[in-house]
Amino acid sequence: MPELTTKTLQEYDQNYVWHPFTQMRDWEAEPPTVITRGEGCYLIDSDGNRYLDGVASVWTNVHGHCRREINDAIKKQVDRLEHSTQLGLANDQAAILAKRLVEIAPTGLCKVFYSDNGSTAVEIGIKMAFQYQQHRGGDAARKTRFISFRNAYHGDTLGAVSVGGIDLFHGVFRPLLFPTIQAPSPYCYRCELCPEQDSERCSRLCLAELERLMATHADETAGLVIEPLVQGAGGMIVHPPGFLKRVRELCDRHDILMIADEVAVGFGRTGTMFACQQEGVTPDIMALSKGITAGYLPLAATMATQKVYDAFLGDYRELKTFFHGHTFTGNPIACATALASLDLFETDRLLESLPPKIEYLQTRLNALEELSQVGNVRQRGLLGGIELVRNRVSKEPYPWEERVGMQVCQEAKKHGLLLRPLGNTIVVFPPLAITLAELKLLMDGIEVSIRSITTPDA
Ligand SMILES: Cc1ncc(COP(=O)(O)O)c(C=O)c1O
């Protein structure tokens, strides 16, 4: 087949593709950039323009694009076995990967239930926690509700949306959702609980409120769902140190299962393999996706402790089986990819290579905070958020309709960067393998773009 021109590809896309989270009328108005190749931390379009991938292709990419070692592992696996179901059969790659995940996960998570995206990983965690309480029986069977956090994001399937807290995305679906007990999100910049932005005080207030909610609702609460350390899509909101550990203690005290959604922060993003490990926390259930295949293929895993798993064991007639599954569960190509990625974590000593990059990011973010159009910067590991405001003193935000964050990202494209904002927060989320020189380019481009789009308020 002859190679298609950029124009043809753009027409195909605009005529036939419906894009996620996109107002398609706007999309149809401008011919899109068509990415056709990847190389290291760069994506290359159909005209040969190179862009630094500043958001790791929606927070997934770890080792850069088209890493030879991962490509080779995929090619090798394709020639051996492309897919075989997990219904009634095992496959070698899924089994080996499960063992490997258990070895690196927070101690105590020992079973792996596969699916194929972050939303399903969370959805499975919710269903597991719910059914777990049913199997315990007695008073525990009344534990049917969930505690979620304001400003949380756990994906777009209905269960995951139910435990989410971003009304802009999900308000319209409210009638389809199950109600949750919503706790305040710590250090949410504009949180009404701590207008002074004193993170310790905020943490205390949020924990006190969480404790009150738990004490009131423990008898009816099956589980709590949390993004550990950082609320991603909510705007890269960083939790104060110790918050997660305290949430774990409260869950224990009130007999509530803790479901940690590490879909965004898992696989090295915050500086350790998993975010929970920074506070010595083992959740009862942990959801993984995105970085699991280093951004190559759809794969997800929901990990559980022995306690959770054991509650599902019984005679078939007791109906304790976890009746949930997806067609591509444990796909061997995806699992082989994940294994190749874990090998690269070791051979590249990737986690060990992060501290200087994290430190550099911190220096650059701190410098940006000096700009009067920057209300707040946030960072944990190799992720950051730069919140743009019209007036820093009054914290007056730019109206969301103005899409100032998007304008900055469009400007950044002219400087060879691909970015995607969260409202008026500019997200920094490069592949972990980014070099210091590339990180400098990224931060230079972001700074220039912010300066040229926003006007300092006197
Ligand atoms: C914390 C978190 N959970 C779940 C999801 C949903 O993952 P997916 O888009 O693969 O369904 C996301 C996606 O951004 C996420 O950030």
C-alpha cells in the first residue's frame, strides 16, 4: 500500500474518528497533527516534525518510544503466541508477570487479576471489595458503600466514575452512578478547609473529617478508593507526607478495605516503584495500568492480599467465585511487554537515575512559581503541575472557558513540545527515561509558552 499523504490521513481522521474528551466541532475545524513514529522521548508526525513528549503519551511512557529491547520482546512473543484466554487456561507470560509483580509490589499483595485499562483495574477493585464483604457475611454484608475523595479521578467506566470527584467530566452521568461517601481532598490548593494553604493543617483537617465520616459510616462501608500521594487528573494535587499512612491506619481501625489506584503513579513515577511504598503502606487492593507496559499496550492488573483472595474460596455451589473477566485478560503480548519493561527498569537502573531529574524539575518549578501568573506549583517525583491564575494574590482563576492551559500547550507545540493540560494546570509528566538535557528543553519551552500566553497581573 502506498504511503498516504498527511492530508489524506487528516481527512480520514476528521471524517471517521471520534476523539476522547474532545469537542469534535473544534477538532473538525483544524487539521490534526498525525503522529506516525516515535523515537526515544520524541514523537514524530507525518511531515517529519519532532516533538518532545512532555506528558508521556497520557502518562504511560516509561523508557521512551520504540525501545529496541521492548520491540524485540513483542516481536518474539508475536511469533510464539498472540493470545489465549485465561478462562480455563493459563499462559506462560501472564504467569511469569504475576510472579514478578508480586515480587516488586508492596509486601502482602500476592494475587494478580488482569484486565486491560486503568478504569477496569479500579472497577474490578471496587467489585472485589464489595463481594469480599458479602462473603464475610453477618454484619459485614451490610458494608456496601465506598468512601471516595473530592477531586479524585479513577477512570471513565461507571463504577470508576462513581468514585470520582470531578464534576466537570462526570456531572452529566450522575443519575447512572452509585452514591459514595465523599471525603475532602487534602491540599487541594483551593480547598475550603485550608484557605491558607498550610499543608500540615490541611492534612489534619482532612483526616479529622475522614475519621468522622468513617466513624459514622463504618458499618456500611466496604472500601475506600484513593490515588496514593498524588491526585492526577484532579490537577496533580500532591498529598502532604504521612497522609496516606494515616488513611491506611484509619481503614484498619474501621475495618474498611483500602483500594489504592496506582494507575498513574505506579511504575516509578513518584520516585519509587509504587507510590504506596514511600509511606510503607500495603493497600488491600491495588490497581495498575498505564506504565505497566511502559506505554506500549493496553494491560492492567488489580492486585489483592491473601485475606481478600481467601474470602472468595469455597465450594462452587457457594457462589463465591469472582464472576468478572475481560476477553483480553492476561494477553501474552501485553504481558511479555510488561516483562521487558521490568527488565529495562533493572538494566537501565531507571529508579536510581531519577533523583537528579527530580531535583532539576523541582528547581525549575520553584523558579516558575515566582511568575505572578503562576498560582501554585506541585511536584512529586517526576511529575509536576503548574497552576495558572489570573491573579495570584486573590487566586482568581482564569475562567475555564478561556482554556488558558490549552492555549499554553498549543503555544508549546510551536516550541517542539507535546503537552496536555488539566484545565489551567500545565502538566509535566515526561517519560522516566528523559535525559537532563531533554528535561531542560521541556521546562524552557513550558516557561516561554506560559510567558507568551499569560499576562502578568500587576
Ligand atoms: C489514577 C487513574 N486511575 C484510573 C485511570 C483510568 O485509566 P484508563 O484511562 O486506562 O481507563 C486514570 C487515567 O488517567 C488515572 O489517572
